[in-house]
Amino acid sequence: MSISFIGSLFYSQFLCHPSLPQVDCSGKTVIVTGANVGLGKAAAAHFVSLSATKVIIACRSVEKGEAAKTEIIKSSNNAKTAIEVWPLDLSDYESIRSFVKRANSLERLDIVIENAGVMAGKFELVNGHENTIAINVISTFLLALMVLPKLQETAKTFSTVPDLTIVASDMHYLSNLSEQKSDNILREFNTPTDDMVGRYATSKLLEVMIVRELARRNPFNQLGVVVNCLTPGWCHSTLDRNSRSAVVEFVKARIARTTEVGGMTLVDAAVKGPETHGKYLQDCDVRTPSQVVEGRQGPELMRRFWDELIAELEKVEPGVSGPYNAQK
């Protein structure tokens, strides 16, 4: 872990103070994945406080989602927002298809925050791919491409600016994507490893890369939807429950943000607007991502991994890349 990363981490945690944007979300329908706990739940609660017309909690366990819904209702002064709980399991492609079919039946869809993800404790395969990559990258962008048409439809029908936000991480700075040396990056992730924290960091780097490449191929003036990503900073959550150590717990207890504050950064990214299309946000501002993205080899590397990912997604859901895969 570099000194510059540690310095940036402490600066962000101690000197930056995210706040909830004061916007009116009346009329808007919002989906937050992984919203039964942690940052997703906090973000869902914030959207309720901002008067969103409908907030959809998407999670694997409907029972846990309903519990989160009950807590949000109890803590809110807004009884007008309709809160719904929809099942979504990113490890199950059929679950994703069913979820998108249901989303397509909505009158409108204004905001999708893809917050669900994993920090695996051990190496294992899901749908033929290493678990972290399968969930955080493949399924995350399968869902993204499948909901984009509905977001675009909303933009045209209601003359509004919908948003698709991917929750990445500042841990992406810690990955150099050593797998790029392989002929096939995606396939290389199936080589067993014990460094699952490193794999998580790499998955978050890939998220930043794909958001950048998606936006490059689909400028906002053509897409009509803002696509961005962010880091919420180091927050109290259950995400890292499989990789905690005594030292990490000691430091985390002293510098981590509350889930409420972390949730504010998710909401902020989702309402920032077209100037953040393809961008990476930290502490509610656009920031420069890692040199893997920004460096001389970045553009070619992003195109290369994009092609690999799209090829995989087309196997899962033929035609999913549709107009979004234009060569530029």
C-alpha cells in the first residue's frame, strides 16, 4: 500500500465532509441494489427524505429487504414515498433477467445505483468466473446494459436526465491489473489466488475502466443518461466482513465514515448531472482515477477489456450491448 494512497485516504476521511445534496426528487423512481444493509440502505433512506416518488430496494433476501423498508419508514417523516422490495441475486443471471423485466414495466426509471457487490474471503467460481469478478464486474454491467434502455426511454418521455451510478472504490488505486499481461484478462482471473483483497481492488478498477469506456463510446448528448462511478470512502459496513484483521478493525473504528454519510455520496453522484458522465467521483467531487486508467496505455487497455467483457455479456444475453458497443 503506497504512502500516497494512505495520505489520500486520511485526507479524505478526516478533512472532507460529504453532505446530502438538497434536491427535490419528487416524481422520480429510484432503484438501489444491495439496499437491505449498509450504504445502499442509507442511500435508499436519503432518497425517501428527498421525496422520491418510488424507491426500490433490490436485494437477494426479500425478508431482509422488508426489514430495511420497515426501518426506513420508522425513521422517515415522509409517508408519501412508495418503498418496494424486489429480489435481485447478481450471482443468478435468471434473477437479473426477471428483475429487468419488472423494471421495464415501470412507468419511469430515473436513477439506478448499483451498490451491490462482494469482497470474497476465498477463491471460488460463480457462473464459470471468479466470484468477485463475476459479481462486481460481469453481473454489474450486465444489469447496467439491460436497464439503460429503460433509462433512455424515461429521458425521452419525461424530458429528464436519468442516471446510472456504479459504486466503485478508492481501493482501485491499489491495483496495477497485472492480469493485463495475459492474452485474455477475463480468463486470467480464473487462475486461483489467495489475495482476495487485491482481487476486490482490481474489480473496482475494472468498474472505473468500463464506466469510462462506456461513456467514451456513448457521449451524454447521444445516450441521454448520465453514467458515472464513485467511491464512498471507507465506511462502516458489512462488505469487508470476510477480510478483516485486528489492525484493520482498530483503524476502521477510528477513521471510517458512518453508513449515513457514505450513503450521501451515493445520492450525490446520482444527481450530479451530465458533467460527471464517465467520471469517477470522490468526496462529492470529480477526481482523477488511477494511472492504469489515466496513463498512456489506459485507452487501449480499456478498449481491450471492454471487448472481452462485451463478448462475455453477449454469451449470457445475446444483443445486450445493442447500440452501446459502437466502435470509436
